[in-house]
Amino acid sequence: MMEIYKENITNDFQQFFEEDYNVIIYAGEEPNVKELHAHSIILRCRSQYFRTAFSSNWAEKKDGMYILKKPNITGNIFQIILSYIYSGTINFSQIEQTKYLELLKAADELGFDKIIENLQLYLINHQQDYLKSDPIGILQIVFLFEQLILLKEFCLKLICQETKILFEGENFLTVPAHTLE
């Protein structure tokens, strides 16, 4: 009989996350830069982005440590992604609504397709009020990223059914023409 102990492995990785490291990540812009620590082998195992970063001369190396600077991803968002890398889980309901789009952008850049897929489903199934609150901002994001197909289709369907949420939006006049076509 084969036993599966995924929970033990997840807990071990979560604990490992807190210990010894060889990667320092500076996430966010001044004055809100957050220093985060990780293990290059774990990052490489979980993401093509990090495999590329650590296999080329792209990542800076100083005193045996890899140094990554990611000013375009906030420290809090990078912390969520690191937690996902080590534990395999994200509780979307514990993330501030205003951070969902940031997380989608960061997951896209770092190549975490499962985060993108599952967050889209979460937003569609549990956060429709949020999606209605800024339809123009959300539309502009979903048209930038090809992977946001589910969210794009949902938003377009929602806007077709409830056109007033688009026209009553503060930024309606700033929507690029190609978005409305």
C-alpha cells in the first residue's frame, strides 16, 4: 500500500522557507523596498523565469548570494508568490481586493500560470462586485495579458449585460478605442 504524505512535504518546505537561503530579493520601489530571502534551487524547480535568471549572468551574485531586484513587484505581492512557491497554496480570500490585478501581473511576469488560472476563476466566482467596481481598469489589464482569457471573456459578457457599469465609470473617456471594438 502506498501512502502519500503531501502535507508533510508542504510543511517541511514551509519551514525550510524560514531558514538558510542563498537568494536575496529586493521587491518594490523606494522607499518601500522589501528584502525577501529564498533558495535558488526551490525557485528554479518552480519557475522557468528563475531557471533563466540563475543560469545566465542575468542575476547578480555577491558573496555567494544571488541578488534579484524587482522594483515592479511590491514586497507584499512577492511575499505571496514566495509563499506559493514553497507551500503550493494561496488563500485568495485573504488578499486585499486592490492587490488582485498586481498579483495577476506579477504571476504573468514570473510564469506562474496556475496562479493566473485560479485567480481568474476566484474573481469570476467570488468577486463579481469587485470586477464591477472598476470595469475600465480591469478591461485595460485583461487586454494587456493574453493569459487572462477567462477574465476577459467574463468582463466583456458582464459589460454587454450591464452596459451602465462601463458608461458610468470615471475613466470611460480614457478607454482606448481598440478595447471597445
